[in-house]
Amino acid sequence: MSAAAADTARAGTGVQIGTRRSTEAWRDHIVHQLKYRDRKQHAMFQDLIRFYSRLLERTSLTSGVLNFTSRRRFAESSSLTCLLHQNRLLKKTSGELAYQVVELQQQLKVKQCFLDQQKSRLTEEGQRLQGVLGARQAQQERVERLQQQNRALKVEYDALLQRQQEAESRLREENLRGGILLENVIHLKKEAAARMNIHNQRRSRVRESDLRKEPSAARSKVNVDSSLSAPTSRSTSPQHDFLEEPSERRRTRLFRSASVTSPRIFFSFKGLFDRKRRGHSVCSPHQDPVFPVRICHSSRVPARALQVLEAHEQGINAVRFSCSSALVATGGTDRLLKLWEVRAGSLTHKATLDGSTEGITCIDFDHTGLRVLAASYDKSALLWQLDDCLPKVTLTGHSRKVTAARFCSLHQVATGGADRTVRLWDLHRAACVQQVEVTSYCSDLVSSENSIISGHYDSKIRVWDSRAASCVLELPAMGKVTSLDLGVDQRLLLSCCRDDCLQLQDLRRWSLSRWSFRAEGFTCGSDSTKAVISPDGCYVAVGSADGAVYIWNVSLGTLETRLPDKHSSSISAVSWSSSGEFVVSVDKSRRAVLWSDM
């Protein structure tokens, strides 16, 4: 046998030996696994085997026929079946796990995409945050610059305020000096006039004595120049008519006293200082002349509505005719005061006056008709010129809402408010000159010469002396007073109370003359319901909570008429024109109605 064949034989033998060894190792491994499983299952089913053995022992004797071989074959066959079943289960489980792995991978990809989107959004938000931080830094720098500018403006404002206060103090001093100079000039003029009168009287007595001594001279005519203070010439032509004049009349014509000219000088100086004061006051020179006012001889009882309009955006609290009856002012909770022209039986909007920060509660015109005054919920009273939409003067000082504001004179105003005070204001200085503390809420007031009459929630009407700032008379009312109105002749005072009653009093006889007016259906709608007297004093009118206007005849004491169906809510105020032709009523639902008998 050759060496190659020997090597081949040895290699084949080695391969057979290796194959046999691998087969034996595989079998040993299977046997080892079977033994391990047998031990494991034997331990798991030990209790069951023990119980089963006991059961077999209790059976019949035929159980011994079973031999060890049959039991072994049955055990092996059952073990093989179990292994096959487990193999199938493992394959099924591996397939399911593989499918789950695929699904999880897909979900992982989706989550990864979502995570990338979130990262990109986070990057964008970070960039936006950086931009916002930069803008915030710029705004902070701007705020700092503005604060610096405000501080500089505040310093400048304080300096200007100090200069203004110094100028006002100098102005007061100059006004005081001007008053003293005016008094001195008046005193000097009076002394000069007295001296001139004495001198003229002496000359007249001398002339009379000369006329008595010279009869021929008595026939001559004496010409007196009215522009001179003494006679300058004597005519030589005789005039018998002059001789027939009474001696007293001749005495007055022979001379002219300097007192005739002194008033003109006085008024010229007074006008000079008045112009100086007006330059710093709230009243212009053209307001001083007295304007004619239409006087009503007989008021007309309204019978129908001429016009119904939505006058404001919110409820209306007050209405007032001007003295000339050509204008009507309305004010409401929309913080506006509107002016309306009365033309051909209709109301035409003329202007809107701004300036109040809260609702309007009361309106009043001055006797010139060029200015209008309003009380407001913003604790102030405002004064407008009719040609300017912004207030010229704002009177502040009340601690609560102002419920009433009236003109006492051209340059004085009286106000009353919920802070239980009545105040008198000087419009020249726009300052309060008198203040009276009251024990009750002031609902309304009117002024008469040197008196102020106020109505209060404690069912009292108080009369104040504006010169002494003291209460001179206190009258009981029928209930909580909601409004007061004074007749044109300032003789009759009308009060409206919450007990659904109107009371009319004669100011000349406080305790004797009183008339009360009630009617079925009339109800006072609020604590600020305004009633009015007709210009001729023959009628009184008021609005009711049912939306009707009630008018009583004063002389008869009976209800004259009832005007229904034009208001949809409680009527808050009524105003009667000075001419007696028109009546305007306003309510809480923004509506204004113009009434007349035309």
C-alpha cells in the first residue's frame, strides 16, 4: 500500500471517527437536555406524581399488570409529543416576535421623525426667543430714555409751576395795588368834586347878589356852555322869558358841578382795572353787557309731541332751555353735553361739548346765553363757552359726585353734591370762596339774589345767606327732595319729592302759602327726577315713572293734562322754554321729546 493510500485511509478513518464523535456528542447533549427537563418537570409535578401514585395504590390489583416497559414507552412518546408541540409554539412565537420587531422599528422611525420636528421647532423657538430678548432689551433702553426725558420734563414743569405761582402772587399784589390806587383816585376825585361844588356855589351866590344890585343886568340873557364848569359870557339882548323862570331853576343853570364829570373819570379808571383783571380771569369783556331775554306773558299747555329723537347713546339725566329759548342742552350718562337748536318746531343738533369724565347730572345757562354750566359724577362742575367744545373752567373740590350747579350771578356759581356740602365759586379766580357743611345729601339747589336754596335727602329745604354762609331758614318737605325750581319772578319755589308729590311755596310767605299737587298714576321715578315751573308761573310739569308728562294748573290745583305714549321708560327731567311755547322731556332710555300745542 502506498503512502498516499495510507494517508487517505487514515484521513477517512479520522473523518469517520470525527463524525462518530460529533454524533455521540449530539446524542449526549439531547440526553442531557432530556434529563434536565425530566428533573425540572419532576420537581414541578412532584406533588401531582405523589397524589397520582397514591391513587394507583388504591386501585384494584389489575394495576400491577402494567409493566415498566409500557410505562417507559408511553413516557417517551408523550415527551416527544410535548417537544414537538413546544417546537411549534416556539416557531409561532418567533414569527410573532419578528413581526413585532418590524412594527417597533416602524414606530421608532415615526418617533425619530417627530423628534426631529420637535428639535427643529425648538431651534426656531430659541431663535425667536433670542429676537424677543433683543427687542426687550431695546424696549428697556427706550423706557430708560423716556424716564430720563420725563424726569427732565418734570424738573422743567416744577420750574414753570414755581414761576406761575410767583406770577400769580405778583398778579394778586398788583390787583391789590390797583384796588388801592382806584380807591385813592376815587377819594381824590370826590374831594375835587366837593371843592368844585363849593367854588361854584360861591360864584353862584356872588352872581345872584350882583343881579339883585343891577336891575338892568337882570334883563340880560345868560348863556351857559354845558361843557364848562362855570359861565363864560353874558348876552346883551333882553329876554323876558328868562326872567320868568324860577330862581331855583336859574340857580341850577348858572353853573355845572364837577361831580357831573367825576363819574365818567371814575368809570374810566374802573374800566382800566377791570380790563386788567379780565386778562387773567375766566370771563371775557363781551360777557358783561346784559342781553335781552324773551318774557313770557302766557304759557301754552303742550298737547302733542312735535318730535321724538334718540338724543344720546345712553340715558339722559338733565335738560335745560337757554334764556332766549333758541337752544336746548341735554346731558346724560354718556359723558356728553349736547346743544340743540329749536327751529320750526324741531330740534336740530348744533354742537357736542366734551370734557366730563363721568355722567352729567345738572345743566344751567347764564342769563347771557353764551355759557353753559354742568354738574358731573366726576366730582366737578364744568363751564363751557358755546363756541368751544372743551370746558373753559373746571371747578374741582367736591369729594363725591356733584348733583347740582347753578349760576348765582354772571361771575358766581353755586354747587351742591353728595359729599354734603354747598359751595360758592368765583369764576374770576375759578376758586371756591365759601363752603357750607350740611348734614344730608344735597340733591338740587337754586339761587335767589343773596340766597341759595337747597333740597336734601333728609326731607328738608334749607335757605342759605350767601353773604354770611349760614342757614337762615329750614323748611320741612313732604319726603326726600329730588329737585327744586324757581319761578322767573323768583317768588315761587317748586320742590319734587319721592313721596310722589310736588309742593309749591311762595317765597314771600314761607309758612303760609303752600300748594301740593298729586295725581293718580304719577310716580316719581328716581332720586333725581326734575320738575319745572312754567315761565308765567301758572303751571307745573314733571315726568313720571310710567313715561308720561303730568301738568297741573296752579290756580285751580288740578291736573291740567297728561302726555303719554312717547317715552318707553322713566322720565328723568322736564324743561319749559322761557317763551312758554315748548316743553322738552328726557328719559333714561336716551329719548328726548319736544312738546307744544302747535
